[in-house]
Amino acid sequence: MGFTTRPEVTGTFGVIASTHWLASAAGMAVLEQGGNAFDAAVAAGLTLQVVEPDMNGPGGDLPAVLWPAGRDEPVVLCAQGPAPVAATLEYYRDNLGLRFIPGTGPLAAVVPGAFGGWMAILRDFGTMSLRDVSRFAIGYAAHGHPMLGRTGSYIRALERFFRDEWTTSGDVYLPAPGPGQLARNPALAATYQRVVEEAEARSPTREGQIEAALGTWYSGWVAEALIKFQERAWMDTSGERHSGLLSFDDLSGWEPTYEAPVAASFAGFTVFKTGPWGQGPVFLQQLNLLEGFDLKAMGLGSAEYVHVVTECAKLAFADREAWYGDPRFTDVPIEALLSKSYAGVRRQLVSDASSPGLRPGGPDGRAPRLPDWLPDWAAGDGTEPAEPTGKPVMPGLRGDTVHLDVVDGAGNMVSATPSGGWLQGAPVVPELGFCLGTRGQMFWLEEGLASSLQPGKRPRTTLSPTVVGRDGEPYLAIGTPGGDQQDQWALHAFLAHVLFGLDLQTAIDSPNHHTEAFPSSFYPRSTRPRHLAIERRAGPGTVGALRANGHRVDPVGPWSLGRVSAVSRGPDGVLRGAADPRGMQGYVCGR
């Protein structure tokens, strides 16, 4: 049935899978202490901010799909902060002369939503105290955690820049510990410890303490430190120094929201995703397209299978580019995009040849609108648009993401994909020990696009947790880091599991692939027509056949694409979980 690196974990008490073993262990400890899946998710999420600082941080973003036991369907938590009120197209284009929002520095900052999101989950669905779920993160920040080799290499690549420009980051991260050596962040530990202690001093109740912590973060001394710091000008990827635009009102007036998920049926399952302020519906559009092909007859991982999956991904991501954005500001035809009839029309565009162009559809009769800077490429002549010519003064280290999934014995289920606030994204605020996020780089500085910059608008994030139901019950939580690849890598594991019958671990271990044949969500918004990356384990025959189809195949390392994790709950109450061996750090705990 396929090669597997380790067994799928099974049990009946609780299972948690994440992108770092310490976070999984922290979440499992909370379950053992009587907490539920939501308590465990918060403890793991706060821990991930400390042990994977190049992948996420307290100043980042958090989308999650939550399914409390006994409810008919899950709910989506949106803790994706919006653009500052002062962030206008005119300011970026006319005052600063920018064509793209920089990928680093405070000018790309939006309201930091991660802390607010975790607190909302704890307050509304959890059972444990703020102190109980924070103690793991505080302990690792104060007393140290083993440094990941990847994180250390990021810091060493940035060492000169930290010494010359982002000196406050150098104070925290230099000298970089070697792999396995203890890394500490005393300022971050002190921030969280002070938040907890002040919350306890202000209220005797669990809910009151969480509310007090939120007040401290968004309208107290944490907010004041963030605002004051980002008013300084810092070097960014534009080659210039810029200050940020966040105001105290931006932070104090924001709070995370709950909303209904969007969904699609596939093979007897119902898949739930975030709305089009994220790229989550891309997953659903791909399923609707693939429903019309006999994937099982093609065979998992065959050249025909990879070709069809890739071509359907291109169509879905083309629609993302043309139509997805914050529905509060953009008229997104989401019902039409997710209709089976629309998928039937779009499916006819899939041929035996790799398509070179960006081909969005018109689901409601309107003509799709793409950024003006890529018309030739979008038309399909295969010409790649020129990338923006900035004056980079720092290594081009793009941040990534973390992910966690939890299910408990009662049937509560969580899938969360926190990201942003990376150590390589912005300078550290010295009083706090963390940096702001840079999600604003995902806005276009062009009027009239679905994801054009507007004050108070949420950027179209790539963060994409997934929860799957079967017969009205929560069945599966799955996700991965990976930016634009999240809704490809996780989709492939999902298909391997539900269509080909592989257990979760074997499905995750299967050779992976993805395409980047659409504009990247990250600065400098590059594109790669006909691109197809595939792990070499797929075999030379598969690679050769895909090249014959016209794909620009990039064979990559045999274990290099994806960091998927997943948990599930069967109708018999048996819980299962798996984590990706790629990266050598994702682990699952359960019993």
C-alpha cells in the first residue's frame, strides 16, 4: 500500500500532531492534565512561537477551523489582522514610490492577530487557565530549547544584517546556537510572564484573566511598545528604510472573529475551509475539478495522475488570483466558484498538455481581473513577467509557517495554521522579544483587484487549515506549512487517504509535488509558467512523461516537499494521527 517511515499513532484518549515535537508534547501534557483539544491547541500554539521563531511568532496571524463535539459543523476563527487605517494605495505608490509592498520590515505590518486568536479559542472553547497553557512557552523561552538546525542556519545567514541594521534582533538571536544547543529568549519569556501575572491580579476568574490579557496586548503596554517601535525607520527588501503605519487605534479596535466555513462534498466527505480572505477555497475548487476524473484508475503518483492534479491546481489558483479577497471589501462570487456546474465547465480546459497561462474563469458572468503587470504571461504565451527590481540588502529568506491538529476523546477537533512574525521578517521589539508580521506584502498596490490594498482590509492569506466531516461528525483535521503550496501538499495527502485508502502516515509519506505556475503571494510576487516540482522518489519514468506533457519539471530532494500533519476520529471513537518526517521535526503524540 506504500512506503511509510513510522506507524500511524492510534488511541482513544487524545492525539496531537504538529510541526515540532516540543509543541506536540506540550499539547499532550495539557490533555493528560484534563484539558480538552482547544486547551491543548493553545498550549502547543504558544510553544511553537518560541521553538520555531523563523516560522511564526506572537506578532503573526492565526486562522483555525474548530469543531466542538456535538455541533453540526465547525466554525472558522479568523485572527488575521487587517491593514492599518493609514495604509492607502496613495501612500505606498505616490508618497513612497513603491510598486510592491516590501516583504520585510514594519511597512508590511498588519494588526498582529495570533495572540488574540489563541486567547479567543482558550476563552470560548477551552477549560484551563492562561497560566496553565502559557507555562510551556514561558519555560522554553526562559530556560532554553534545543535549537533547530534550520533555524540556526537562518540566523547565521542574517548575522551581518542583524549586526548592521536590525541590531535589536542581533541582541536576541546572536550568536546563533548550533543544532541542539539551547536557545533562549528572556525578553519574550518576561513578556508572557508579565501578561499572566497582571491578568491574575486583575481578575479571579479564568475568563476575566483572559480578557485582561487581551486588554494588555491590544490596548496596554504591549500595544504601546509595538506602536512606538515601528515608528522608527528600518531597512527592508525595497533597499530603503521605512517606518510602519500601525496606530494605537488599529490595535485597540481589533478583535478576532468567528464565521461559518465554506465547504464542498467529495467522495462521501464534507471538507470545511476558511472563506476567501484566505486561499482555503482553492482546496475545494480542486476537489470539485478532480471529481470528474478517475484518479483511482490513473494510480496514485503516476504521471497521468500528477499531470491532472497539477492542471486542476493551476485553474483553481488562477481563480484565487482573480477573485479571492476580503469579502467585507470585495464582491467574491464564492458560491459560484464552488458550484459543481462551474467546475464542470472549467474541467474541460484540462488537456494532455501542460498549460502555460493563467486562466481564471468568470463564474458569475463578470470578466476576471488580473494584475496589469502580467498580461502577457496570463495570456498564455509562456513569457515570464519581469520581477521587480529592488535593491536587496539582506538575504532573501522567506518565512514559512507552522501547523497543528488536535482531537480529544470527546470528539473536539482543531486544525490551526499560525504564521508570520518571523525573525527574518522584521526587527525584534526589544522590550517584548518578538517582531511584527509582514502579511501586508500580499496586497497588490493596484486599484480594482480582489486583493488590492485598502485600509482595514484583511490580506488574502495563504494560511489554510482544514477540517473534514463524515456523516455529520468530525473526521479529519489536516494541514501544512508552505505558503502557496499548502493547498497542494495537504490535498495530495488527503487524496491518498480518502481515495486510495492509505493510512494517515503512509499518505503523508507518499512522494509529493506542486506547481508555482501562478503569481506568488510573497514579495517579489514571482511566477514560474509550466513549473512542476516533484520529489525524485517519483522515479525517472514519471519525470520523463511529465516533461513530455510540456511541464517544466524540477526534480527536488526525495523528502523535501511538505510538512503535513493530520489527526482523525473514526465512528468507533478510535483516534489516529501522523506527522511529516520531512524536516525531521514534526511529531505526533497520542494514546
